[in-house]
Amino acid sequence: MSSDWQKLADLWYRKREVYTTNWSDDPERLYVSVVAGAPYGGPVATVRDEHVFQPVRGNLKPELQTWTSAGRLINSSPWAHTGLLIMGWSSQEELVCVFESGLIRTFTVMCEPLHVFTIDERIKSEGGAISASLWPNGVAVLTRRFSLFVNASLTRSGDACFRCADLKVPSAPLCLCVLPPASDTSADIQVIVGTAEGPVLLADRHEARDIGLTDGPFMAFSVSSSGKLLACLSRKGVFKVLSITDDLQVLDVANLECRKKPKQMVWCGDDCIALYLAVPTPSNSVQHVLFVGGPQNDWIPYQYENPLHLVSECDGCRILGTYKVEFVQRVPPSTEAIFSIGSFDPPAMLCYALERYAKGDVCAQESLRPIKEDLSDAVATCIDAALCEHDPNTFKPLLDAAGFGRHFLTEPVDPDRNKDACKNLRICNDLRKAPIDIPMTVAQLEKLGIAGLALRLAQRHQHLLAFRICQWVGHPRNAVLFHWGRQKIRGAKGSPRTDEELFEVILAKFNDCPGIGYAEVARVAAEMYRPHLATMLLNHEPRSHAQVQVLLQLAREGDQENSEMMLRLAVEKAAQSWDPDLIHGAISAACGGDPCGRSADIQALARLIKERPQELQVVSDVFVTALLSGEQFDRARMYYDQIDRGRQSAVVAVHEVFRRREVEERIKWLRRAKDFFGMNDASASEAEKLSLQFSAQATAEESELLKAQAALEEQAETKRWLNGPHRFAGLSLTSTLVKLIELGEVVEADNLHTQMKVADKRYWRMKVRALSNAGNLSELNMLATHRSSPIGYELFIEAFLKHGRNDLAIPFVTKVKSSDQQAIYYSRMGMEEEAQRARMQGQERTGAGRLLQNILGVGRS
């Protein structure tokens, strides 16, 4: 195995064949096409290169084609676009095409269009784009006026786009490279710009500064898959490696004899660089050379007769050729320890012991004795080496050696490591087979994860394989089912399948995953003009938020009939959820915007609530509350009129009264409220009619009170009452009477009492307390002396005692009916003899009462 290894500095590298390609029928394919290969053993996209002469053969119409890594055609679609600038793959394995106009088009692996948007309209005004650089989650574009635009999304522009600081360069830069941000959602993006004058700029939205890199100008940059290293190649043949995480410090420098710009420069893992050059020969042919190396200025050359395309991987580099696909990588330390020539390392001895045992050598155990202390590490190394191999004939013996060595361990080892290794190797081995043709290594699988692998398989319509892999490893299958359900609905376009049949098929699959959502699948059903299917699916959606959001979207996108149905369902689901955010969203959608806005239309919402008033009561309450808080009283009253709720309309009028400051306006709106309350509904119950009658009377009385208060304010100003001016409007009737009495305007208070028909007892209590609070004891004494009190004299006595006027309280103690209460008052004034006399009189009255009861026989049982 080690015979084909080649040494690079102190490290060993190997190149192995992965596939014999299926596209070898067209040897010029990689030359006449723009090619983009996806990482993780992903697909390869090709489209006609406008800048290369195209020989006439086969179909003359250009096509976008996607292939497996083995050159097996996945799908194709017509290509009618021009001005392609760059093509690559996103982190979700979506094909991204950037055009000179600043337009971005994305496609699925099945060549289906996804997104179309313009990065920034200013790109066109600046003459279009001349170069671009992709990273897995965005793109950087350079215009003809040397302006740099960065878009941190491959699905939209807008807030994801920004213009970098002015580069201030006199000529077009030679190359661009985006430094990966700290996180996928970060907007802090920096771009390396190699200028034709020599300096290398680091540009972002704030500044463009020279990083001080010598030996320029630089014509190629490449970021490693880990995002930690940056490779730079200058026109002078100087090759440098910078540390991105260490403020772009130079880590290594090498010199190349070639001064020509490479076709490609990609990283081979994080260990070295792969340079692809097309070198003309004296015989007017082109020699395709691949250089692998970099550290300590050591390079391994590989020569090819046909064009290549390189795809950087986290653990190596995939070489796509016309006739075969190869993989070059650093030999892993575990593999080197076992298979290097003459190795006596413990893992190699363990494999040798297994070979002797398999041949029936009874002394095989002797090979294990020298490595007894290192046997545990040897087992782990064999497993690691197996994970780095793709040929079953190689990794199976390594796993057998690990299992053989475990029998001789004194302490048990973790079985999960061996189990996980077998799972990953089995997955990778099955992925390499036709027609999947994904040459994914275990290292790539561990970095991508089962979720990423399942998504990529689903996008290739390999749903069954993705489902079984998730099921086998215990990973959630929701994402695979979502994709399958959406594709099932899209694929049914034009077929005779009914909505009910599709629903039953999808439900049968989704029932195996409790708690799975249906909203995303329902959204696709609506997009395919199947609103009935969408409704049936949404009825099984467990998340109210997702239900309502999808229904609202469908209401916005559908025709009038379907929009009304979806809006009705959205409002009902929002009401059932009792979620304020969902209810507000449903109300805004029904009104066509903010319910308090000028353009809001309340008729649609009124119709919905009128159809089901009880179920949608909470929606009605939230809507009216929003209108009242926005002081939209006319609109609230109009809404209540449309749903035939006259009482609530009158209540809104009352609310509006308290928003008015002018007395005349308040009186006018109170009268309107009285009229609204007076509009009795013949179908209303007797209790409702009585309630409306009471409300009408209360508003009428409030109107009269406001009118009287206005007259009092005018009179107070005319007669210049004490401590004026005085404000009465807005006070309650009790507060108005109390204030008049405290001001000494007792006559006006008496007149208002008569006008408003206040009960005598209630008015006397207010009057006594008000005179007491005002300290007007003389008026209080005159009231108690010259008029007969309907409320007794206790309040008078309390008022006099509160102010320490025992002399005024004594005459009225005898008028108190209760002898015990008289005694209490006398005691509080220090008159103990009178208090004792009052108690004795009370006892005599009590005794006389008992004698009368005995005579008449009252109380006998």
C-alpha cells in the first residue's frame, strides 16, 4: 500500500483513484464548460463557457447539467442566460450563479430554479461586475468602477448587502477572496483584494487598509476549509501562507518557478496547497500539471493530458478528470504507523499477529507480547486507520485487528467507538456505490453530520436512503419527510391524483413521527394551487403559530375565494390559540395592515366575526382595544354597527366622551351615546333591554351634570368665588356637591341636589362631612339646630368632637336614640356622671321592655 506514497517535506502523501468517470464520451467537457464541484463528495455542475469556442456536436442548445462525482448525469435544464461571472455551491448544496449584471440565480441539485435577486442596483449603474468571490453563505462582487459590494446571503439582498469602503485603486484588482466570518449569521465580513500595483488590501464596510504583504502583486488567494489559513500566490512566483486567526501573520514562504496564474489554487485539507496549471508545450499542445505541496518549498508534480477541476475537502482534494476521479491527501498518522515499510509500531504488530492467527499459526500470540502495554492504543489506532480508508478490502482487516486485540485487553474498552466507526464506514461505503456516487470519507461525514447528509440525499430525491440512514443511526427524520412531502406535492402537478389521495399518502408517512409539523408541506400545497390539501394538512399542524403564519401567507397569495377561506381559518386558529401576537397578526392581515392606519379596511374582519361571534369574541375584543388605544372611536363604532352590537357602539361613544376636553363636545357625545343606548333591539332579552334603558338614563344624567357644572364654573368666575378659578367639569356628582359646600356655596349645592334628585339622606351625609372638612362648624351647628336631621345626629356629634367643640356637641347627645351611644359620647367628653346616668336610663328602658314581653307572652317557646 505504501508503495504509491510520496514524501513532501516530513510528511507522506498519497493519491488514489476513486471512480472511472461516466462522462468520458466528451473529452473536452471540462475545457468548454464552467465547472463547479461541491464539497463533501457532492455533485458537479457544468454549463457552457461563453468565452471558449464551442465545437458543434449533439444538442446545440446550452444546458445546465449536474453530475455525480463519478460523472453520472443527475439532471439538466435549458440554459438561456448570459454574462455568467462565477458559479459555485452554497453550504446547503444549492448551485449559485453570479452574473455580470449583479444578478444571482440559485438552483437545486436537480437544476430547478430557486431564488433570483439582484445584489444591488448600483452595480448596473457602475457598468456591471468584473469579478466575484463566493463563500458558502454569500458573495463579494467588484464593479467596473472598482466598487466592492458584499452580500451576506444567497437567498436575498436588501439588509444583507453592504458596500465596502472605497478601495482607491487606479486599475482593476487581480483577485478577490472573502475571509469567512466568525459565524454563518455574522455581518462582519472582510475581503482580501490583490491589487495590480502590489499592495494587498483588507476591506470591510468601514475601511480598506494595506496589510503590508510584500512580494506582490498577488494573483491568487485561497482560504482553507477550516477558515484558519490563507494561501497567497504572487506574479513573482512567491507563495505565502498567512494565519487568518493571528492577524494575517506570515507562517510560511515558498518560491515557484512558474509565473503564470494558475487555473485553480485550492487547499488539500489544512496541510498543503494544490495548484493546477495549464502549461503550453513546444508542440503547441497544453500540458495540465497539478502541483501539491507548499511546506518547506517542496512540491509533488502530477501530469495530465486533459483538463482538471479541483474540489477542496476538509481532509484532502478531489481531482475531477476526464477519465477518472482521484483523491489526494496526507497519509494519516495511524495509516503510516501500520502500513509504512518495516514498521514495528504496536498497531503494525497487532495486524501481523492477526495475519499469523488467520493462517493457523499457534504462536500468533507471541507477536502480542512485546506490545502488551500498548495494546489499547494499538486497537484505537487500527480503528482510526480504518476510518481513513475507502476500500472494504482495507478497512475490514483493520477492524478485525482491532476486534482481535480487544480480546487480550485486561480492561474493557468503550464499545461505542467501534460501533460508531462501523456505522460511519458502512454509510460511506454505501454512498460511494452507484447511482449515489458520493465519495464521502468518514472525516467529511463527521464534519457534515447526519442532518447535512440527509438533506443532500433528499435534494437528490434519494428520500428512502436518507430516511433509512436517519432511522438506522437514530437521527430525527423530520427534515427528510418534509422534503419528501413537498416533492410529492410538486410531482403530482398535472397528475390525476386528488387532494384526498395525496393527503392520505402524506399522513401515512408523517404519522410515524409524532409531533412533526405540517405547515411547510401545506405551504407548498397552496403554491401548487391545492388549497383544500393545504387546509387538510394544516388541521394536523400541532403548532398554532405555524398554522396561522402559513394561513396568513396563503391568504395573501391566493385568489379572492381562497384568500377569504384561508383568512377565515387563520382568524379562527388565532382565536383558539389565545396568543396575542397571533391574534394581532390575524387582525392586521384581515385589515390589510395596521388596524389603526388610515388605509385599514375593517369590513372583512367584521364579516368574519359576524359569522361566528361567540368563537371569535376574543378577536373582536383585541381589535376594539387596539382601536380605542389608538383613539379610533369612529372606526370602532362603525365596526360595532356592522356586527349589530348597538350597546358596544354606545359604550365606544362614552369612551370618546372622556377623550374630549371641551364641555360642549362632551355633552354632544353623551347625547349621542344616549341615542345609541335608546336603539333597542327587538330580539334582545328583557335583561338586555333593562340594561340599555339604565345606560341611556345614566348618560342623560351625566349630560345634565356636565351642563350644570359648566354653569357653576361660569358663575364662580362671574361672582369671583373664593380661591378661584374653580374647575367642576369632569368631577362626579358627589365631588361637585362636596366642593360647593367646602367653598361655602351651600345654596348652590342645595340647588344642584334638587336638580339632580339626590336622595336627602345621601345629601345630608355629604353635607355634614363637607362642612366638617371645611371647618365650617357654625354652618354645621345651624343645620343641626334649625332643621330636622333625617340621618340622626351621630355624624354631627362626631364632627364637633373631631374639632374639639364639646360645647356644640353636648346639646345633641340627648337626641341620640341609643343610651349606650350617649354614654360613649359623654365619656369621650369627660362627663362620667352624665354617662352613668345615660347607662342607667338604658337599663330601665331594657327592663320595662322585658316586663311588657312577659305580660304579653312574647318570646315564650
